Amino acid sequence: MKFDKENRIALFGTSADPPTIGHKKILEELSKIYSCIITYASDNPKKKHRENISFRRLLLKTLIEDINNPKIIFNQKISSPWAIDSIKKCKKTYAFNKIDFVIGSDLISEIFSWKNFDKILQEVKLLIIKREGYPIEVRTLKMLETYQVIFEISSLNIPNISSSKVILNNKYSYLPKSLLDIVKKNNLYLSSKLEE
């Protein structure tokens, strides 16, 4: 598939544990801004995942199919626990040079300890998505400036829904409807305890 290489694209890796209506909203909003969004499920080395990546991959792929937007591409082949590896695979696969790496404000302070952080900075611009309850601290902004990180804080209005809330609140209402059958059929996320 060919894309306008003059435009920036968004690379959105996520644990998708599980994908929520928040993930769906992010993808839909990004598709209004970018010519292309590449997404994949990944294992975050700093998180303990509730379900294995094969189920999380299936859930995210199903969500993308449900959104049915040709600008949003699911490509699990670029997935890696290490952002730098996913970025390089994306560049090699799609021959893009202008990539905005999408990251939530809940993870931005961790980025300084990521594997090959200095190389990530050379490869991408960061697009920081604000998440309610995770303000971007002044100290973090100063560190971004100190490291000369090229970044933008998104103005996207994303609902305060996280994968953790699905589990903590036992609510199906936080999941996209297209995922409910898979979750229930495979008893994912202790679905027998989840409420509508």
C-alpha cells in the first residue's frame, strides 16, 4: 500500500490489555490528522500483562477491522517490546521517514529509561496524548527539553478510560462492542465477573 510520504504518519503501539473505547477514540481521532496510522499490540517490558499477546493482538486487530478506516493499519509484524525496534521495522516496511510516535502521558516519564532512548529521539517526533489523572509534570517537560526531544502535546480529547479500569471496575461498557464476543467466549479478563 502506498502512502503520501511527504506527510507524517503516526505509529501507535499499545499493550491492548484489553483495547478499550479509549483506544478506539485515539485511533479515530488520529485518523482525522494523519494520512496513515500504523498500530500493533506489544509487550511492555515494564508491565505485567493480564492476557497473552496472541489474544491482545486478536482483540486489537478486531477493533481495527470494526473501525474500518483505510488510514488505520494493523501490522503485528512490527511489534517489539522495544520501541526502537518497532520504529525501525516500521520505517523499513513502509519507507516512511516522518513518524510521530504516539505515547500516553502515563508513560512519558518512563521514556527516559527506555532501551536506546537516544536513538528513539533521532528517529521520531513524540506525540503525547494527555490522559486524565496523568498530568505531564514540569520536571518531565524540563527533561524533554534537556534531552532536546522533539515532541508535541496533542489536543485530542480522549475519554478517561484505561485497560486497568476494565478490570478494576468489572465493566464491559469500557470495551468496544466488537470485542465482547471474543472476550466472553475465551473468558478473558475474568469475563465471568464483568458486568454490562
